[in-house]
Amino acid sequence: MEGLRTFTKAQVASLIASGVDFSVSWLLFNRLQAPYLASGVTGTICGGVTHFLISRNWAFSAQEKKWAGQLSRYIPVWIGNLILNASGLWFLKSVVGLPFWPAKIATAIGIAVFYNYVLQKRFVFK
């Protein structure tokens, strides 16, 4: 039961971070006409900071552990996340030809399910 609770909290944290990511991306891309890749990457950075703070303090209840150690594990995982997000967005938009938003959403969902949760639970906030 605790595993399901942690998984659910981690997904809520990811949804909140995705909201930040998508809001920043939307503002940059749709309102400021920034290039799609810069918009997507900047949104991912903002979402990553949000995700670390929520995950540490609530989803994985890991605030009693030293944040520096968690951050030193989070950064390489997050850099992988950033690379996967940028690559996936570029591939789906430039190669496959999807519009920006379907490409961004598809990339974010795939990475959240198959990359982020597993590494966060087993490596970053263990």
C-alpha cells in the first residue's frame, strides 16, 4: 500500500512540475515567439526545479536526508531527462512532423513513465 501511495504522490508531483514546464513553454513559444526548442528546454528546466522540491519535501518524504546528496544524484538524472526531452521534442517535431504541443506532450509522458519515476524512486530519493 505504501508503494502505491508513493507512486501516486510522485505522479502528482510530476503533474505539477509538468504544469510549470508547459506554462513556461507556452508563454515562451506562443506569446513571445521564442524558438520551439528553446521554449521546450526552458520549460523543462523550470519543471525540473519544481519537481525536485516537491519530490524531496512531499512525494518521497525525504527531507530528513541531506539535500546536497539528493541534489548530486538528481542532477545527472535530470540532465538525462533534459537530453531525452530535447531530443524527443526535436525528433517528433522535426523528423516526424508533429506540431509542437503533441510532440512536447508525447515526449513528456514517455519520459515520465519510463525514465523519471524509476530513477527518482530507486536512485535519487532512495
